[in-house]
Amino acid sequence: MRHKNLADRSDSCLVVVDMQEPFLRAMFDRERVVNNAKKLVGTANVLGLPILVTLQNPERMGDTVTEIAELLPQHEAIGKMAFSCCGDRAFNERLAKLGKRTVILCGVETHICVSQTAHDLQHKGYTVHVPADAVCSRQESDWQLGLDKMRHSGIVVGCTEGVMYELLGCAGTDEFRQILKLVK
């Protein structure tokens, strides 16, 4: 049995939060958050983890950015108006149907939608992982404060590669070789 703060592929899913161009163009480090979200989506694809994708006000803000969407061949994004993904009935229903108790979050903005989602998920009994390098805010200070708030609440704040290797579990497999390509 592994420590509760290590992501386990048998009980994990990935949630990609509001990776839409109008938000991303305003981020202080757009390239970092997009690249690391791509790594997490790629890892989830290799390992067969379920992925949920949300869009904030999609009629106004558009769809998931192409760089991420092209890695999600059958993604059906969940449009929402609530900042917390948990404020949306469709999100809650789809997450519950997955039967997973660990949620890995990536996306924007750290101090708003990601933080509120992480806290609400934790309140519902989920273990929540937030790779700090796969989330972002418009201001670096807001990003840091959002991470600090989550960390102080007991949400697991780590890094993309750490989560990838936790999910993978061991080297020497075909999955390891595929994921190694994502890292390099």
C-alpha cells in the first residue's frame, strides 16, 4: 500500500480546468502551463486514466486550446459558469460516474477556479493533487498565493513530473518508455 499523498493510477483521474485561449494569453507563464498540461494529458492517455475537461463560459471564451484539444480525441468538455468545477451539476455527475477518489488538477487560474475546485473536491472527500507547474494565474503573486492556500488546506501540491512518475510506479515497461518521451 502506498502513502495517501502519492497518486495511484488505479484510483486517479485528471481534470483539465479552463484551458481556453482568452485566459491563457493573459497568464504570466503560458508556455509552462500548456506544456505541463500536455504532459499530464499524455500520461493519462498512456495509462488509460479518465480525463474531464471544463470550459468557463464557453460561449464567450471558446473551446480548449488546440495544443491540448488535439491530445483529447474524444473530449466532451463541460461548460460551466461557476468558478469551482464542483459548482456544476454535469461535472459532479461525470466525476462521480468515474468512481475515482484521487483528482489531479491542471489549468487556470490557480487562485480562482483551480483553488475553489480543489477545496470543494477535498471537502467532498477526494484526495486532490495540484502540480504547481501545470497551473497558472495572470499574476505570479496570485499563482503563489493560490498554491499556498491549497497547500495549507492539505491539498497535495507537487510538480508535473512527480505526479507522472507516481502514476507510472516503475520503470522498464512500455508505458515507462512512452512517458519518458513526454518528459524529454
